[in-house]
Amino acid sequence: MKIQRIAFLAVALAMAGALMVPSPVLAGPTYDKVMADKVVRAGIMTDSIPGAFYNENKEWVGFDVDMAEEIARRIGAKLERVSVTNKTRIAFVQQGRIDMSVANMTHKRERDKSIDFSITYFFDGQKMLAKKGKYTKLSEFVGKKIATMQGTTSEINVKNLLKDLGDPDYEKNVISFQKESECFQALRMGRVEAWSTDSTILLGYAAQAPGEFELVGDFFSDEPYGIGLPEDDSKWRDTINFTIQDMWADGTYMKIYNKWYGPDTKYFFPMTEKIEMWP
């Protein structure tokens, strides 16, 4: 019986060791996989106006969509769009379900512990959106209900703002939702006094109800967006970085930017920074 138990344990350990071996599909560098398959899987949001959303014709469009398409085209691959949310855009990169996350994601040190990031490809900051003419400065939101997205840097930032402004109930006064559209609905229905997130997202939704809402106060955070990438895959990260820089150098980046944020759009947001360029 003792010999049988030893043999059983040996088989069990061997099977466990086999299960721990990474799948051959996911084991190789992302760059090699993308180049072999000629497909790049990009995680993209679906209700982040005008970054990535479904328009009135049910078309999946937006700044991030165009950026992802152009990156794929330049590296000779077909883009496979994968719907992500604030909760899944990092997890999908970690799990190997996507090759890059182009999902209006602020590059934070804490997030960099889980995945890698490209250079900053978009520059934004956080503000408040409220009923037009009702508020003029950030201090007036002390004691008010503020909507934001759950599990985002926006949630942390707005709580810190209210705390710094002296709101004793800052934790309870920040109401978190799963989606941007849910935040906007809460604001329109009067369930909250303001919605706080990146200003370009607020501009995008405010444009759906012209004249009803306005941005209040100054920026109270910096939100540098990076493309989320698999950890420790420098060849793939360099490819994405070089592609973004090439798009800037030949004017394609600004063409896409002006399509969504230019002065002739309803989402006008002046370019604030220059893409990091390497010689």
C-alpha cells in the first residue's frame, strides 16, 4: 500500500506540473503572435463618448477606435475589436485575451504593477459636469451627491477632492456606477448634482443634451492616457510606441484628433501636450 501511495503521489505531482506549464498559445511574445496571425486584438470601450461608442447608426466609432485601427493597419494586421469596461480592460490584458487596451486608461503607477503601458497618447484631466448655471466653483459641491465610475481613478480623485474641500461625508457623497451612461442618466434625473470624470468624456455626453449642462471649475487631476500592454514584452511595447510616434510625425495623429476633438466638432478640446518623441 505504501508503494502504491508513493506511485499515486508521483503521478499527481507530474500532472500538477503539467497543468502549471503555460499554454503554448500564450507563452510566446505578443509581437511574434501578432505578426504570425496578422491579427491584433484591442480592448475598446463602448459607451465612452467620443473615445469609443456606438453612434445613432449602431456603428462602433470614436477616437480610440480610429487609433486602434490605424495602429493595426501600420503593423500589417487586422484589428479585432474586443469590448471592455473599466473593470475588464486590465484583466483582459493580464489574461492574454487582448494584445492592447485602447480604452481611455490613465497610466498610474499602481496599474503599472499589473501591466505595461505605451507612451502617453492622449492628455486629459478631471472636472465636474453639472446643470448649466447652477454651480460656478468646485467648493460648491461640498455636501452634494457626485456620480463617478466604480473602480476608476476618477472615483479616487473626486473623493480626495471633496475631502480636501472639507466635506465630512465625502465617502457617502460619491455615488459610483458601472458605466458612463449610467452616471449621465443619474445626473439628468437629478439623482446627483454632478458627474465627475475625465473632461473629454463629460464633453461627449453633454453634447447629447445641448445647452443643459456645463463643465464647472478647473482641472483637479492630470489624466495621461496610455495603451495597456502585456507585462515585460518590450518588443511589442516598442512597436506600439514607435507606431504612435510615427503617426504624430506624419500628421495622422492630429488628423484623427481633429476628427473627434477639433474646433469644428461638438466635442472641441484643444490639444494640450505634445506626444513624447524619440530621436
